[in-house]
Amino acid sequence: MMQEIRENVWFVEGKNRGKYPYSHSLYLTGENNVIIDTGAGSFFDKLSTATERVVLSHYHRDHVTYNYMFENAHFYMHREDAPGVESEDGFYRLSGLDQVEVETYWKMVKQQAFSATKIDWHLEEGLCLDTGEVNIKVLHLPGHTPGHCGFLVEECGLIFTTDIDLTRFGPWYGNPCSDLEQFRRSIERVRALKPEIVITGHRRPITKNIEQTIDRYKTVIDRRDEAIITALQKHPLTLEQLTDKNIFYPDHYNQAVLRFFEKNMMQKHLESLLKRGMAIKMENDFYEAL
Ligand SMILES: [Zn+2]
Ligand SMILES: [Zn+2]
């Protein structure tokens, strides 16, 4: 399904309303058309021949799924994420997923295996991509992944924030390459730009109560901090024991992949709590609240 948000700016709704492992795309038309992310669905066939440039927000598989349909296009991506689509080794290095049952992971994203995409140009902060009708400005918004980018269409106050996805789950930083503090700053940056429309990778376009929605999303990080501190106040715990509490994935089905993400996110909170003097790590690897 495609919806014209403003002239030449199209919201391409992902399959299953863009829920993981699908994602929404943004299609910008003019003399040369641009698509941002290809996770929406396999209905791209009509678009694909008319698209000169494919811009990828980050390396995650739910945003690059249908790259193969854009045979004649040039691919754009931030330098820090490019290895994650260019080679399988690069993908595993950034995601850390070679440390878990990879078959379960590929099943989860409904893909057979890794398929590579060659990146022709690197995105960077401030770069402008012009369709002839619409001007798109690249915002480097790291945290979710190191090269994660958002896209600003200034004429209509629209930001495509991709996986600063403003879902109820909250910010996701479950890869070894994710960075919690950068994520916080990127959320603040989007808010400070005072967008009139926010499109994300995984929910309906947002036009109302944008600031509250962003604040609520960011507060999830603080609530996770509090849940960890509360657990540690009862008694000291190790990283493994804290991971067992399923603070991030309450409906955890004890799946290796989700547990791996849970543990990575827990680790990032613990590092942040230590840095802020809210917890300490003892010699026996137990964490204690201060
Ligand atoms: Zn992602
Ligand atoms: Zn996503």
C-alpha cells in the first residue's frame, strides 16, 4: 500500500503493517526516484525499474530484505553500517549473531540466508539527495547501529527516523555495535528538530503529539534503568542472573536469539549505570546498586 503524504513523498506501508521482520519504506519521486529502505514487501516490482537510487538506513535485515529487486539502482548507506550488508562476515561482526543459533535467527527474519549488497556511495551527515522535486537531507542518528541514519524532508517538516521507531517496546540496542548513550542523543536530536510528521520503520505515520510520543519512547530507557536498580537493591546479581529477569522481553520464550539481545541490552545499561555511579561491579562479577 502506498500513500502520498505530500507531493512526491510516498509512505510505502510494509507487509503486516510494517511489523518486524518487515518495515515501512519512503519513496520520493521526481526526475530520479529514490527509495529509502526495502523491507516493505515483495510488491516493489513496479517501482524497482523506475528507481535510480536505493538508500539504506542501516544494515538490519528487516530494512534491506528486497534489495535484490532493485537490480539497476545505485545503493547508498553510511560507511559504518556498509560492512553489514556487503559481506556475511561483516554482518556477523556488527550483529554478534554468530554467537547464537543462527538458523533460528534466519527463520525469525523469514530469510533463507545472508545475501550481499554492494554499496556504491556512502551516506554522511548533511548529505543532500535530490530527486529533482524533493530534497532529502541525511541525518546521522547512531545508537541503534553505528551508521544508522534518518532522513529529513525540510519542505514538509518530515523526518523518516527508521529504527528510532517510536514503538511501545522502546529503543532497541541489542547488538554489540549498538550504543545506548548515542541512542539517547539521537532521540533528543530528532525532538529538537520539531518535526511535523514522523515516519518510522515500524508504525503508522505520526502527525499529532509528536513531542509526547518521543518523550514516552525515551522514558522507556529510564524505566529499564529503574527496573535494574530495583532488582539490584534486593540483592547483588550477575549479568546472567539479570538477563534471566527478562526486563526487555517480558514475553521471552527462552529463545537463544532473544536472550542474546536481552543480554546485550542489559550489558549496555550496566555499563551506563557504572559510569553514572549508580551501581558497582564487584570482584566476583556481581553487580550491586549504590
Ligand atoms: Zn534496526
Ligand atoms: Zn527495523
